[in-house]
Amino acid sequence: MRTRLMRWLVCPICAGELNLVASAANAARPAVEDEEVDFGALTCGACAVYYPIWRGVPRMLTYRTQVASAHRESSGDWIAAKLQGFNLPDREPPLGELRVLRNFSTEWLGYEWTGKSYWNVTVEQMLRGKRYELGVAPGELKQKLLLEVGIGIGGTANALSRAEDCEVVGMDLGYAVDQAYRYFGGNSRLHIVQASVFALPFRANSFDMVYSHGVLHHTYSTVKAFTGLTTLPKTGEGLLYVWLYSHEQEKATLLRRALMMIETLVRPVVSSLPSALQTALLMPALPFYVLYQNLYGRKSLGKQQGARYGWNEALHAARDRLTPPFACRHTYDEVVKWYQAHGYTVVRQLRYEPVPEGVPDSYALNVGVQGRRQ
């Protein structure tokens, strides 16, 4: 992590101030705004807890994890000397979150970033789609501070920060953050944090824009996950955008109806299985994903513009559909009421926006809503 990130981090338990305790390599000189800290800890005096910095990423989860254990076991003497009086947080995880963490970690750790595609679109199309979702023109986000909730492997956050010359804080629950840091840790405008949407480690009233695409509905309570985000945009000008699953997208064609029926039956079983067994069960479906995307999906985006699938992309897509423990669906009217309940003025609904060429129709067929904080 870069020390500049400290401006926006707080303790996810009490929202109090944090103190950076760096390893010897960093402690030998005064901290500077852009110093990189690969190993260390963030301490909260009020809670007497510490959050590990491991492999360049602050781990802000409030319960015990494998990575926290690895951090402790790798440097027990350093922790005993530097973190006296502090312990790892030991709270109960939110309902089902350990399974969510495990399954999405498996999905992303097994995905190899090639720079050629992201889901079913090219990187260029992904960036075009993000501008469409957020309602911004090229250059409009310059020098702004954004928070992406659920960065996965980090491709969107990296592309947006570089193309728009903006600063992006990207958080994810799972160990996708390790892949994100591996591929994009050299981007000085991208900050990567491991955290839960139910215990956010960010200072309120800090961000010009907070956005989350395809993430909150994979929690036990979409509305509670949404509520946690509402204090983070700047009052008066800050924007909050969320994109969530809708039943409308699943009813659009007979094929989608059939896929929804299969998902409804299969996902509850597959999501509870060990990762290796999940992979074995998903393998027979991969040829379908490859054929569908390469013969139809690319063409549907216009002039064969979509991404070409191989086994890497097919397994990733199959895991994303069939292994999440939760996949809730909502309506536009429902989500608009969430915004209004928290004092937001709704400024954009994708259902009323024309979809640009090369952007999947799933954007507008699902629920995409943006509001401004009052």
C-alpha cells in the first residue's frame, strides 16, 4: 500500500483513527506520501486491534482469516516487538461471508489476466461501458477520487484510473486483491484494500464517486450492503452508483429463462462444495460457454466486437454464475426507494438511457441507479 491511502482509511470497527506501523525497511526513513509499504500493520488504539499489511495490501477484515494467520506466523518476533498490546480482530463474520470469500477467491485466483478481455467484452468495451454506467464523458473524472466496491482482479479500476487520470481506491472481500496487486500494483493512482462491505474501513464524506457493479447482490442482504455505502460520497456533490441483478434480464429470452432455471436448481448445491469438486462439476459446461460466446455473444455486441472465450474465461464465467452463495435480484423501484430513504436524489437510471454499440444489453436489463448525496 502507498502511505497516501492513510488519508481515507479508518478502523472498520469503530471508525477511529489508524496508526501505520511499517516494517524495518520502511521505518528506516520518514514516511512520505507515495512510499510503498509491503509489510506492516495498521493499529487502532481505541479497539486495541491491528490489521495486517501483507504483500502490499492492507487486510481490513474484522474476523480471523488465513492471510492474517500467515502474516502473524511469518514475523512473530516483529509483531511481538512492534504491536504490544494489540491483537487481531476476532469478531463474528456476517452471515455466509466466509463462503462468499472462499468462492470468489477461488474464482479470481484461478483467472489469468491477459489484457485482451474482461468478462465477455474487450478492455476498451469495458471502459466504454463504465463511462456509460457512470454517465461521464472522457476526461470528466480527472483528478477525482473514486471508490470501487468489489474490484475483482482490478481490471476496471486500473483502466479507469489510467484513462481518466483519476485516483481509485479499490476494495474486495476476497483474495482477488492479491491478483489485483500482482497485475496492477505498479499503478500509483490505484489503491487496493481487502475489506467487507458490512464493515467498511473508509472515512465518511470522502469520495467524489462510489460505485459497485455486480457485487452487493452477492451478500446476505443487498439493502444492508447498500446502506453502508451511503455515507462515503461527499455531501452535496458526491455520487453513488450501484448495479444489481434484476429478474428482467433473466426473462429476456427463452435461453436466459432456461439458464435461470438451471442456476436456481444448481447454485445452492455447487456453492457449498469444496473448490476442487466445484471445478470438476463445472467442467462439462465449459464447451457451452465457449461456443455461445464465440459464435453468438461476440456478434451480439456488434461486428464481432466482443471478447473471444477460451477455457480460462469460460471457467471464470461458470464459477461466477454457479458458485456464489447469494445472488439476489431487485427492481428499479425498490432500489430507487433505498436512495431516497438515505437522502439521495436519483439522477440516473440505466433503463432510460440508450445503450451504446458494443456495450452488453445486460447493463440496462438489470438495475443500474445513480444518486447524488444531499
